[in-house]
Amino acid sequence: MTQPKLVAVGDNCLDAYLTNGLLTVGGNALNVAAQWRRNGWNARYFGAVGEDPEGDVVLAELAGVGLSPSDVERRPGDTAVTLLRDESGDRKFLHESFGVGEDYMPPPERYAVIATADWVHVGTNANRDLVRRLVADHVPFSIDVSTAHLAQPLEGVPLLFASGPVNVDAPVEPLLSELRAAGARQVVVTCGRRGSYFDDGKGVLHAPATLVDVVDTCGAGDSFIATFLTAFHFEGLRAAEALHMASVAAAQTCTHLGGFPQKPRPIPEWLPAKYASIITDAQGA
């Protein structure tokens, strides 16, 4: 049987952990594609980086997991950078820029390739016109809206991923209903230690989280997405089984730094210098 063609489109970034002076490559769409490749799937990643040293780092790291740098556009401007402070395995965002990859719309020749995939995943901060076009062209796809639940046009979206309330006293069902009422056909909401919820209009399933000693939560949700998509759509698992498998994958990602296994790099001198004023303000806060 021919392997399905999987494509992730959208965001990438450098995650700079100022607490320990280390740098990793991530971003929702890039992390999903990297996890697919690591798990042996036929995957590609389309996005954009700047014509800067940060872009060089992103391209080198994605090449290391088998993704093609030639699928990534280089555009004038900055690559996305997130400055983080680690607090007991959890991330505190000091600065987040989306760079030239924000609102990424593939040019026609790249979109033609994307539209022939067996599944497309669109990352956070997606281009609204891209979402509409994928729906109009009947491309099978998913999108991660994170906490910006209604920022995208959701009518006709085949599968939506969102972040939901972690507090056990906050009901999840109203959010599921809201997202489906906005037009998403199927919805997965992840709620940290509460686990995940799946709503396909026929009922709501819940799967508990897989608990581990957390090193870093960065990219755990992206590993969840990558695993759920292949398990549910291409491995024949039922939704409950796919949710469990995805939960295990997310937990494994929490045991290392970065959104996929990679050797963290020392933060190069030029990066703190570029964001010196932001770092100084954050440290003084």
C-alpha cells in the first residue's frame, strides 16, 4: 500500500530558553511535520523563514529530521523567535514574534502540491484565505487554533484542534459546541492534565492525559496532533484509541527540551544582542 502524502503548512520559530541558554527549533506546523517524519510517514513542510541567521538554524534542523529545506521560502525580514523563561518545566513567554511566516500563503506552485496531499495540517496563526481555499477545494485538512478559538473561518473545516480549560471546574462541552456551531465538522480540544475531548456531532469522547515528569511542555500538543491524525485517518484506529495514542506521544515530548527530539544549541551571541531591550525589560519585571 502506498503511503499517504502528508503536508504541514505554516508556522516555525526558534525557541530561546533564556534560563539555561539553549535554543531549539519549533512551531506548530513544523513540529507536526517533524513528528510525522520521525515516525516514518511521507511528510513535507511548507513555510517561510527570514534571510537571517535564525532562518539558517531552522533550515538546518528541519533537514536533520528528513524535511526538505527547498520547501521553505526565504523572504526578506526576520525569522520567528520566541524568548522563554523556564519555570519548573513550564514556559513563561517573554517575547513572541511570528516573523515572515505569519499569515503565510503558499504561492500557486506550492499550493498545487499542497492541495494534492492526502492530509494537510495548517499551523497556528494561519492565513484565513488559505483556510477558505482548502475548504473550497475540498482538501482534507486540520487546523490548530490554539486559544484563538474563533479567529479563523471555521465553516466546513474537516477537523479542528483547540486548547481548552485546564481547570477541572470549567466545563469543556460549551467550547466544543461553540466550535462545531461555527462550522467545524470534528473538534478535538486538549486540556492539559485533564486530557482530551473529541466531538464529531454524534457524541463526546474523553481520554485521560498520560502523566510524566515534565521537562518541557513545548510541542506536546503538536505531537498529540501528529499522532492523532495518522492513527485516526490512516491506521484505522477508532477515535478513543487515537486519543490515547496521541496522549502517550504528547507525554513523551514533555520528557525532553523542544517540540521534537533534537540536540539543543547554545544560544548564539547575536540573538540576545538583537533582542537586548526586550530581555532587559523582562528581567527587570
